[in-house]
Amino acid sequence: MSSISSKTKVYSVIGHPVSQSFSPKIHNYLFEKYDIDAVYVSYDVNPDRVKEGIEGIRHLGIMGTNVTIPHKIEVMKYLDEIDEKAKLFGAVNTIKNVDGKLYGYNTDGTGLTKSIRDSSGEDIKGKKVLIIGAGGACRSIAIQLAIEEAASIEIVNRSIEKAQIIADTINSHFETKAIASSKTITQDDIDNVDILINTTPIGMGTDESPIDTSLVPPKNMIVADAVYKPHETALIKWGLKYNLKIAYGIQMLINQGIHSFSIWTGVNPTLEDTENILKIFLEQQKNA
């Protein structure tokens, strides 16, 4: 994007806070790459002003918006139509404005599964998955895994009630077998796991790991972490130590963003775009 004019379209991310968001870098790169006259900005919307924020999107003609923590559920009340998958996920992370009518979507789950496919070259179908955490990210990811026909999903969370709700949803809608537990993960638990996914904030800005790193993983296990700062979390370092295939948190974020971009523009970015955006992220982290 060379200049901003009265014809420049506006896209955004809303959340609280959003100062740390990498999304503007993703979308402004894509707008420039595909010669789209648009700009992407961040809006910090307080939780008690979400309704006003959504009405602002509608009436100011903001063409598309990403929604991040803590607004993904609350925004659903104020949209005109919600995609069936987003309804099942129970959250919206992408809004498209079509002539003042707001449509809600969710790209969280596909962001993670595409990261796994890109990193490992393997499909989700038939895989045995262990997910740590049972928050909003887990719900979207777990349901997407079931859509893509994972064989089984175990959700481990301190509060088994939250995990059970997600497991029940999967068991009532899909062939995938889902179970919930609140146990400490042991060697026996990971011995037969194909994909291990962390959806908790554990490891964000710290050297903590969501599992005991003295455990020895199966040699073909895939490790995915939703945390993207730092790039190499304690869990990722553990996976690298054993030469496992890794799906990084930033890959998930980039793929979510690219899917949103496609919903808004009809343009499908390439793997080269993903790699270039990753380079921008790593350079930013190096200079931070």
C-alpha cells in the first residue's frame, strides 16, 4: 500500500488488549503484496463497550475485523449471521461487513490444522490427539480436528468440567471419540499419541512447559503449541530435542489470518506468503 486516500478500505482487529497483536503485520503485508488499497489497524475495545464497537464497524464501513481475547463469544450477540461452524465452535474470530450486514466466522481451528499439515506433511484423519487445556482455543481446535476425522481426542484440563463439555460436543456430532480428564500427563499417556497440542498460555514469556519434559515422546509424534511468544517455547524445545515435527504457534496465527484475508478478499495467499510473514515475525522478535 503506497498511500492512504478516501478510497482506502479499512480492516481491523479488536480485543483488550491488542497492542501486542501481530495481525496488522500479516494483513498489511498481504494488502501490499496483492495490490489491494486497504489498511489494517488495531482497536482496543473495553469488554463493556463491545456492542458499541461492533456498531462502529457496521456504520463506519470497516470491511473486515478479526476478534481476539476476550471478545470472541460476546461479539456473537451483535452479528447478523454466523457461519454454522462458528456456531458449533461457540466463538467468532472473523467478521465480514457486506453493505452494513455483519457475518461471523471462525478460522482458529483451520489455522492449527493447516500448520500441522504444512509442518508434517500428514493429514489429521486417523490420528490420536492429546490436547492440553480446555479454553476457547481448545474448543475450536478440537472440533476442527473432529471435522478432519481425527480418530480420538483426549482433552486434559485442571477443570474436567470444561473439558467434558467439549468432549460431549464432539461425541454428539462426530465419529471421533473424545474423552476428558484432569490427570497429570505421564509416559503412558503420550506413548501412543500422534499429535500433542498445547492450547494453554503456559510457556508464554516463560520457560514453563505444560508437560513434564523428562518424558520421552514417540519418535513420530507431532508437537503443536498455540503460544507464539517466544517462538521456541519450552514445549517446542522439548520436541526439537527429540527431532519431532513441530507446528509453531506463529504458524497457527499466520494461517488464521490468511484464512480471514481470503474470506474478506477472495484472494488465496501462497505458502511463500506464509514464509515471508514468518520471516517478518522472526526479525521483529530478534529486534525486540
